[in-house]
Amino acid sequence: MNFSTTFDFEKHINRIILFMLVIFFISEVATKLAYRFDLAFHNYSALVKGFFAISILIYSILNRNYYIKKVLFFLSLIMIIFISGQYVFNSYSFGEHFFENFITLSRYVFVFILSLCFFRVEIQISNRVFYVFEKIIILNSLLIIIGALFEISFFETYTTRFGYNGFFMTPSTGTYFYALALTYFSYKYFYNGEKLLELLLVLLVCFLVGTKALLLFLALTALHLFVSKKLYKIKLLYIFAGSLLILFITFKLEIKNYLITKFDILFNLYNEQGLITMLTSMRDMNFKEDFIPLVTEKWNWLNFLFGGTDFEIYRVEFEIFDVFLFFGFVGSALYLWNYFDKIIIFKKLDTFEKLQLFFLLFVALLSGNFFNNAPVSLYLLLVLSFFYSKNHADSNVEK
């Protein structure tokens, strides 16, 4: 009996997505709690995502359609490329970190597996799902503000410098989560005339997260909206900017001392290694010390085609170089082609959305950990589903 006759996936798709949204976030909370209290096992987030990934794959294999067949074919090819690259890289054997590298592969393809749930058919994500998504953003944002006000270490982004992440474990997850939240609420306010308070909340939190990548994304978004929405015509904005400038000049020394105190590790890095190393958080050094020696000394021609690396040792964290190390020329081309054919589909986006997603990818190119960031995948697909939906497109005349 075909499994689809006993379970109508499409009928329950919104409940499934809503359940994943809640459970994924709860698993992030559980992971951070377990990690901070040094429990024997802490990675509940990976466990939950693995369960859903396997469940979605099994159901999709049993209930294939044209879209699913294409994704499954891509997953099969990228798996073959990964295994080939690993086998050649480790002198025609599987190295001691093969399992860890396989986990990294699963993070790279996790967004495609989730797409089997989101994009298997053309569906309209219910407002209830987005309502819960917004509440998660608000909850985590309030925790970040509380953490910053009372200097609660549990909510910190880093242990070495200023920044707060709420319930998220890694700086990159917080960066991309709030980049997506900023894009989502910016559209909600500037095109639908709603969610101003939520947008202001996210704007504040973007400063408190403390990552250079998010600040860059915020600056690009502000410039984009300043031009596209003609904010330069608002006189009050110039008064506000002028007031900030006067305050900065008046308290320049105090502000400088505060920043040095909060970001002392970055100032020290700037003094010792220079501006580029500070801005890239030593990624330029990773490129010189890991990427170049790896491809020149450890790779043969097959590795250039299929990649092959050990992410436990070699990682640049410039996104495109990490993808290349992992998949080589052939695998990278295959991965990126499918990513922009099946996940971020620019032809489905309007001008605002295209630019915001371009900014996101540009920031990812400089800061890394985007394509292989499993926790962000669900939030990315939610925002993309909002942008792709026909009702969303039809309900907005101004683009």
C-alpha cells in the first residue's frame, strides 16, 4: 500500500512546519542549557534535526513527485562527490574524521531536505506559522536585551567580547537569524505598513548581537531602504542623525573607551595583525595558513574536481572557499546551481527581496557558516516561503 493513502502530507503541511518551528527552537534552548551546565550529552538540536531529516527523506522516497525526484537525484550526486573527495584526500581510504565530515555534509544538504517539506508542492504557509515565527523572534530579542542590561553570561554571543545571542549557540546562527528577521520585518513595515515595533526591536538587537557581519548587513539594509523608500526626504531623520553626531563628538572619548573595553580583543587584534585581519576575524590568516597549503601540497587533480578536506582541521570560513574545499570545482558548481535553482530562486523575488538576499549572500561570503548552518535553514525557508507565496505577491502593488 502506498503510504500516501494513509497519510495526507499536503493536508497537514502547515501543522508539520509549525511543529518543526517550535521543536527546532526548543531543541536550541535545550542544547544551550545542556552545554552551559556541562551535561554528558548536549547536542539535542542535531538529534532533533536528524530525526526530522530522516523522516522527511523516507516519506519523500516513498511518495515521489517531479520536484522530489530532482532533489533526491542531486542529493545522490553530491553524496558520491563527497565520498570520492574524502576517499582521495585520505590517500584512498576513509580518514579518522570521516564521520565528522559526513555530519558537515548533512548540514550542507539539510536545507534541501527541508525543501522536500516546503516546496514539494505549491502551498500557502498559514499566518499561524508566521505568527509563531514572529513570537520566537520577539522572545529571543527580549532575552538578548535582558542579557545585555544585566550582563547575563548565559545569553552571550562570545566569552571574549561584547555580544548577546539569546538562546542560540553560535554567533553565525544569531547573525543570519536576525538578518532574516530584519529583512522580514522591513518588508512587513515598508510594504505592508505593519510591525513597526517589531522592526525597531530587531534593529536594536542587531547592535546587541555584536557580530561584524550583522552590523554590515544592517548598514546595507539601511542604505537600501534609505534610497528605495526615499527616506532622504524625511527631515526628522536628519535632525536625529545630527543629534547623534553632536552626542558622538561631545562624548567621543567616553565612547572610545567604552568600545575598547567591550571589544578589546578586536582592538588588540587590530594593533597586532592589522585592519584586514581584525575585520575578517583572522580569516585572511586561515586562507594563507590552511587553504593555500592544502590545495598546493595535499590535493591531486581529483581533489580539484571533487574536493576533499578535513573540517576538523582545515576551515577558512570564507564561504566560497569552504564550499570549494568540501566539494571541489564539480561539486561546488553542482551544489550552487541546485541551491539557486531550488532554494533561493531569484526570478521569484521582487527587487527589494533580491537585494536583501544578495546582501545576505554577500555577508555570508565574507563571514562563512551559511550554507552549512542547519539551524538557520528552517528560518530561511520560512522567509523565502513568505516571499514566494502568491497571496503575498498579489497583495502588494508597490514593488
